[in-house]
Amino acid sequence: MLVPLKGWFLVLLTLISAAAIYYRAFEQFPLPSSEDGRVRTELAERWAQKVALEVKRLPGRPVVAVARVVNDDDGILTAQLKKWIARRNVLLLNDQWYSGLGYAAGVANEPKSVDEACQALLSAKVDYIVAAEVANWTTYPEFEATLVGHVEIRDGKSGETVLQYQLSLPEIIEVVQAEPMVNPTKDLASVEKQISRPRSAKPTEHRTTWAVDPQSSMSNASNPMLLIGVSLWLAMIGGFPVVWSKHLKRLLRQKNNRLNFYMLLSWIAATALLAGILWLRVLPLDIAVLTGTLAITLSAVYFGFCCHCLEKTL
């Protein structure tokens, strides 16, 4: 072929690495997910939003670190806490997209307690550490979906608890401890004035309305169509070089680089058109451009590999 097989793999690896690093696109792909994952993500998102409302009341613009949530093996709640806390008036320390890869790969051990989760961050030179522990996470049946746990905001240097919340969704939010401990190295008087509450106050009951996000519902509705379209596209792309192997051998036997180049361009154009018809049209524009580029590049590599194998049989 016009480009050696090793060259194709190098091009593909470069594109995938650049796209993953720059866009972090794998976190946004609307691929089909399980019902359990969807419900957990919805609960974690609302839970994290309520935590972020308290974090934003910290004085100034503090440096905040989010510790790994205890009993959050999939890292869903940890990721949501980072996402929503980062949108407040804080400087988030550990918001890197790769921070949970160690736990996912089994290299790092899941923390057994909040103290253990915060221990690694005490030397990170942060003002506050947000830590949480899940006590109950029920997702079935869906109408009984519940997420119960407690959140602690700790001083980043001493590790002392500044605030502690008992938080339950979808019904009750309760402040367990709301008087910040005084740290001589910090002026936390403003924290006490802004976020302290009377101990005699009763827990506030909240009736949560489970509103449907139009964008989320649209993605869920398009998932079956997306899955079918991708499956058909893969089947057609995978089967074409096999079905038309005789014609490809006839073209490759001429050993004409210009002819090979035109053949490669025709393959890329055909796969792009087919992808646009079958599945790219159901995706948002920015994601469609990225996924389409990667998929078409992958199909070109596959086509080069097939032609390489066919050339050996000549």
C-alpha cells in the first residue's frame, strides 16, 4: 500500500492520544449505559450539587482538594463532586481527568474511611479538603432510588473537621455539625458567620422534583439508533474487503501508487458518507466531528491492513 502498515498504526495512535488528552472526549460520549449507571449518575449529580452549594460559602477563593469518596468503587460520586465543586469560587487541586485511573486499574486501594481518604492530601498544601462517605446507595427499584452519606470539609493543614453534613437524597438534608473548629493559623470567623446554623434548627425537608433533562432524554432516545447504526457500519466496513478481495487483488497487482492513493481516498469518502448516514447524524456536532474522525481513521487503518495481507498472497 501507499503507506506502510506500521505508519498507519503510528498515525492512529497519535490521533487517539491527542484527542483523548485535549478533548477528554471519552467522558462525554453518549454511548448506551446500564439503568443502574444512569440512576447512580443522576443521584450523584444532585448530591454533588448540594455539596457544592456549601463549598462556595468558604471565604475568599480557597484551594480545595476532593478526596476519594469512601464506598464509591466506580468513582461516580467522586467525579461529580469534582465537577460541581470546580464550578464554584474555588481552585480545585485534583481535577485531572486521569486522577481516578489508579483506582480503576486496581493499582490504588480504595479508602476504608474518611480519615484514610484525607491522609494523602494533608501534604498537598490546600486550604480545605472535601471528603465524603456513602452509607446507602440504592438504585432498584428506581422509584426508591436513594443516596445517603455524610460530607466533611476539613482543614487542609491540620486535618480538623470544619463542617460535617449528613445528606440524603431525595428527601432530607441535615447539618450534623455546623460550628467550625478554630484554627490559629487561619481566620475562620467569616466561615462561622456565613455557614453556621443554630443547633436547635430542625432538619429541612426538601421535596425533590425529578425533572427530565431534555438533552439527557434526547441522548437516551438516540442510543438504540446509535447502537444499531454503529453495528451496521462496522459490519459493512469489516465485510467489504473480504467480499471484494478479488477486485482489490487485481488493483494491487498493478503496484501503482497513484491508483492506490485514489483507492484509499475512495474508501475514506465511502466510509465517511456511510457513517454520516447510519450514526454520525444522531450525535451533537462537536462529538460527531471527533468520533467521526477517529472512526474513519480506524477504518482506513483496517483497509490498509487488509490490503497489506492481500499483497502477501499475490
